[in-house]
Amino acid sequence: MAGGRVLSPMLRRLAVDRATGTLVRDQGRLYLVDGRVAHAESPFAPGPEVLLGTAGHGAPSAGAPAVGAGERDICRLSALYDAAFFALAPGCGPARFRYGAPGSAGPGRPVSAVDVEQETLRRRALLDRVWPHPAVDTAPVLPAAAPDQPRRRPGPRARALLEHADGVRTPTQLAWALGRPAFHTLLEVRRLAAAGLVETPRPPAAPSNAPITPVIPPQALPPPGADPDIDLLRRVRDLLEARL
């Protein structure tokens, strides 16, 4: 099976075997039909029904106009790639596969496993190009108190995101609130971080019980070959104990 970097060897094997079932990971699920990804779900990514209810323009409304088959398919594919991005995230635990027809496969044309992996890699690379600090992806979004000459003015979508940012909700929670794809919200938050328009998390402080390497003044050490001086050794010991 052709392709570059492999995100999930199990997914590739299932694709080669033309397996049908559900690939379960800690951050989402991929539903396979004949080895192709027919649907994906993740608690971090709004589903197509959420995206269809807003058409990308804000919160759902009771009088939202009907959407055509083309827009419905675009929303379905957007939700699929969105959920797969989180389901294939690194370090989210082992994968498990349940054979059998997936009940949540949904309508629409399945996508090859290679296409899903390549799109996931492309999205990761895009995030890192915009702002290579992934801590903003999971931290509450808080507008900067006093932006210092931002490098760009936010557009309408970014302004709507900033209006909903309350310092409590994370980017994925804002995606659900706004009815937008989660990845696009992550990307917008990273752009805002790069522009200095949102607060960025501080790196974690070193734990208080971290070992400390004592610094011994050179004059406290005996010259090579000299006989040990008991008083000097005691002073070195006292120095070490004082710093530990």
C-alpha cells in the first residue's frame, strides 16, 4: 500500500485486509467498510449535524435554511477528517478493532485510509507552521488584556471566536459552541496566539522537589595529590548540606 509516514500501522493493515468494523482509540473512532474510512467520531469534534445546523455561520437556529446534497456531503467529509485528526493523535493509547458492520457508518462515499492519514499529517504540519506551541490547543482561550501591536487584524471569524472566549472554554469547546470544525478552531487560535491576541500558557514550573546540583567553589577543593584536610572536607560537607 503506497504512502509516506504511517500514523497507525493497524489502520494500514485493516485497509490492506479490506476489514469492516470499528477502530477504537482514546480520542475517537474510525468506522471502516471494506478497509475504507466511512465515518469518524471524536468527543472533541462536532459532528456533521452540528456543522449542518450552522453552515459555518454561528449558533444553530430554528429557521436555518435547508441545505443541498453538495453542502451536506462537504459537511460530512469535514466532520470525518476533523474527528480522524483527533482519533489518530499521538500518545492517545492503544488501538482496538471490533469486527462487524459499524452501526454509525452513515451515508456517503468512504475515504481511503491513506487519504485520511495524509490529511491528518498535513493538518499537524500546518498547525506547527502557524504557531509551534501545541499547549494552546488544550488551554482555555483568553483574549490578551492589552495586545501589543498585533501583527494582523482579526477577521470576522476570529472576532467571533474572541467574543466567545471567556478564559474557561478550550478551543475544542469553542468549536462546539460556534458550530465550527474543531481543527479550524485550533488553527484560528494558533493564528491569534501568533498575532499576540490571546494569552498563551506559561511553561510548567520545575517541581519543587527537583534535584539541585550543588556548586562548589573551586577554592574549596584540595589540589590534586594533596593530603585530605579534615577541616576542608567538613566545610565542603557543610556546603553540600546547606544547598540540599
